[in-house]
Amino acid sequence: MPRKPAASATARSSSPRSKPHCASAPASATRMRSDVGPVIAGRTFDRDDGAVVVSFHQPAPYPDPRYDADPTDPPWRCFYTIEFPDGETKRDYAVGIDSMQALLLAIGGAEHRLRYVADGTPEVRPPVSWLGENDLGLRVPKLE
């Protein structure tokens, strides 16, 4: 049976699925595995020292009792990979209630990782741009 989308995050908060399952996990937890699914989207950004390539992988069901008590209706996980020009590669993922939320959270996580080192310090990475602009084009504008 198809799931009805919640009207808002507040509407989901009373549901048993409202455990904190939307935060991304540390890259070290994924061990840079190669079984993260096919790349479904990507973008190349500019940085003073070269190109930064971001890839988003196909979301997939993520049956894990830490995130969802119902194994017949698991949350979804979406990996993303960032390749920096200095050779550093970051792979991380986001978990959402469905594939769309997992993908959107992965996009948000990638944007954060592009700007911050994310090692527990507030260290900022060298700036990246897209089409010559500071707006990386990773947020959907609110249309009215």
C-alpha cells in the first residue's frame, strides 16, 4: 500500500518513524564501500586549485532497527561522494523516510561538506563556485 506523505515534519513527529533518522553518518562508517549504488546525478564545481566533483547515488531501502522498527517499511539511504582536487574523497550518506527525502538530505549534506571540513571543528574549506557564482545551485527555491 502506498504511503501517504506527511504534511510537515511536525506531522511526522508523533509517528513511530520519528526517530532521528535524517542525520548523515560519518564517512568512516561507510568504509568507502563500492556497493553504494549507481550514480544518478552529479555536478562539478570550481575551486582555485581545481574541480570538485560531487556524485549522488541511487537511494535504496535501508532496513536497520536503529532507524525504523518496522522492517516491512524501512527508511531509505542515499550515498554521495565528493572528490576534491587535492585527492581527498569523502563518501557519506543520509537516511530519510522515503527515497526522495533521503536524496534531498544527501544533497544538503553534500553542500555542507563542500563548505566545511566536518571533522568536529568549525574549519571552513576553500570556497567553491558553480557557473562563476557562490550559489551552488543545490537548494530548490521556494516557488509561489
